[in-house]
Amino acid sequence: MNLSDWRRRIDEIDRKLVELLNERSQCALEIGKLKQEAKIPLYQPDRENEVLANAERNNSGPLTDAAIRRLFERIIDEARAAERDAMHSGDGAKKGKK
């Protein structure tokens, strides 16, 4: 494959990543609703550690476990922010661009 082929492949993977990240965030929003109804705290460090450990366990490289952990920490932070926004707005997170 040449440079433009690899770039097209990356663009396709990025499209899939965005789709999956939004799908994951929707799941987090649904969990946030259940937490709110049950009066459970938004932040649950044990669950976060479990998610991070699962991500590292599923890592086969070339990214290091530390890199995977950093990426998932950021994903979790953004999901938590979306949950907070949804809890405060009462109707879910804003869709699309800011």
C-alpha cells in the first residue's frame, strides 16, 4: 500500500472510532440515568479501575499498556462529563459540535 492508501485506511478507522465512541457514550448516558434514579454517585472508582484493567488486558500492542490506560482515562472523563451534562440538562447531552 502507498501513503494515500494508508491514510484512507486511517480515515476509515477514525470514522469507526468516532461511531464506537459515541455508542459507548450513549451507554454511559443510560447508566447515568439509572444512577440518578437510584441516587448512586456518578464517580465510581472501583468500576473505573475495572474498565482500565479490562482495556489493558485486551491490549495486544503496539500501544503500551500505559498508553491504553491514558486513552481510556480520557474516554472515561469525557463520558463522565456527558453524564453530568445530561443530569443537569435533564434531557440528555447535546448532540454534535459545540
